[in-house]
Amino acid sequence: MAYLRQVPADNAQVPLRQVYDAAIKRAGGIANIIRVMSLDGRAAQGSMQLYLAIMKTPNALSPSRKEMLAAVVSNVNDCYY
């Protein structure tokens, strides 16, 4: 199993602290996909902004289709979603 060094929540500095706080507010915790980006807080922040723009704002796909596509891609990638 691969191991990626991660920044624990209690050691996070801005902007990573903002990403972690938003994740906790939104989902009640910090998803592993966010934790693996933690060594570069600006990249994590940018990635989360892109995710929110695609998945959580109105666009051509309905919310249910967005979630369905995310689940299918995760399954194909043998990834828990």
C-alpha cells in the first residue's frame, strides 16, 4: 500500500486550514482526497474550487447525474466514493 505524507488538521496553516474548515463544515470531516493534497495548500484550495464549481453549482447536468457520473468513474478507477 502506498503512503503519502499528509498535513494533520491541527497543523494546517492558511490556505490549507481554510480548505479543511470548509470540508468539515460541508461534509462533517476531511475526505482523504483532500488530505492527500495537503502538502500544497494552494493546490488543494484550487482543486476544491474547481470541484465545487463543477459539482455544486447549477450547470448542464442535474445534481443526480453529477453524482452518478462521479460514482461510475470512481468504480471504474476501483476507488471508494
